[in-house]
Amino acid sequence: MRKEAMLRVPAVRTELESGYLDRTVDVDVYIPSHVKHPEQMSLLLINDGQDLPKMPFDEILGDLYYYQEIEPLVCVGIHCGPDRKNEYGVARKADYLGRGSKAGAYTRFVFNELLPLIRKEFHLPHFREKAFAGFSLGGLMALDLVWNHPHEFTKVGVFSGSLWWRQKAYEDGYNDETDRIMHNQVREGEAAPWLQFFFQTGALDENKDRNNNGVIDSIDDTLDLIALLEEHGYPQQAIKYLELADGKHDVATWGQAFPDFLKWGWGRHHH
């Protein structure tokens, strides 16, 4: 047998009629079949789940299981909707263009509709731990959810996160120190000491450099956020930063980084 045939983890597609989002949400659930004690599995929710098949995610998981590099994990890819720029964001505050206005509704969808569905439909009442990940705006949303609900989550993965999300336009006197919404939330918030953070950027994520320091904004914004977490007392081992020299703002790059994230969070050497 080829190893792909043994351990590829096919997605099970399910649909959820969301009252909060007023749309049908497609959800892909990746459950490893070789698990003796499913109640000991962890759960990983992933925004922009429609991008996972392009990686292809089932093969990424299959390889990691075949080589016994990660603990069994239930992965849930949540497909975005046509109003992605409003559903993803920071729940407490829309950006300067009003985007992210439904991030609060998205948060309620996750807790009140999605998690109950996963537990019921897949007979998984318990998880060892829960984590959230996402790409670009979906990474911002994942971080917002985990930061504001630390008693539900232990880890977050932010791939090319839209951490530039700002409350003021450049031409209206934008200031790095006061106008980045996620940075303000972390700066002013209470830190939950058990949380762990994985950030990925690519040196080719973009070419904007608003402060002309020779470093693209996505890297600056990510490193600045890490510095704020460290000010809260998070030790270095709680924060993993992966910068890919050839990394772009695309699915291929995030697929390249995803095995590192999975091994970081659920590697077998941890137990």
C-alpha cells in the first residue's frame, strides 16, 4: 500500500445553517481514522477552510501521521462567506472603513453553533485542548477569538496575519503606536499565561513599508505584536515565529508553513 492510501485524512463536508451569520457555512472536518481514544484528541479550528484542499491539507496530515510526527488532532476548516471582510476582524472594534462589523457575530457562531455541531455530529464531546488558526484576515480573527476567550483555547496560529488592521486611515494622521487595533487590544488586555502563539510571515508577503525602515509592514506588525506579548510576560518558548525568505501572501506558502505549526503545537516529542 502507498502511504497516502493508508493515512490520507479526507475531509468530511458538513453544512451548517448559521443564524448569526445568516448564511450556510460549509465546514470540512478532518478526523484521523487510526485513533484508539478519540476523547483524547485536540481540536484545531481553521478559518478560510476553503483554501486547505489547495495545499493539499489531507496529504499534509497524512504525511505527519505516517511518520508519527504529531498527536491525533481533529481539524475543522471553516469556509469563508461572500462577506469575509466583515465576518473576519476584531470583534470589539471595526476598522477605519467599518470592516469587521460581523466579527462579533462570527465569534458567537463559533461558540454557539459550530462547536455544538462538531461535538454532536461527530460524537466528540470532549477535546484535550482547543486551538484556532487562520490566514491573513482569518489569522487576525483567530487571534482575536483566542485572546478574548483564553479559557476556551490554548494555542493560536497566525499565518501572514492582517495585523495592520487599523482604526485610522494613513491620510488622517495614522500612528503605529495608537492606531493598530489588535496591538491596542493586546496592550490593554489581560494576559492568560497558558496561551501559546505561532506567527508566520513571508519576506514577500507584500512590499509596503509605511515607516521606511526597510522592513515590510507585515513583518513589522507581527514583530511588534510579539514584543507586546513579551511585555505581558510570555516566555520565548510560548511564542514561535517563522519567517520564510521566499514566503508570499498565498496558499502555497501557508501550506509550506503548516507542518511546522502542527509539529510545534502537537508534535509527538511533547509527550
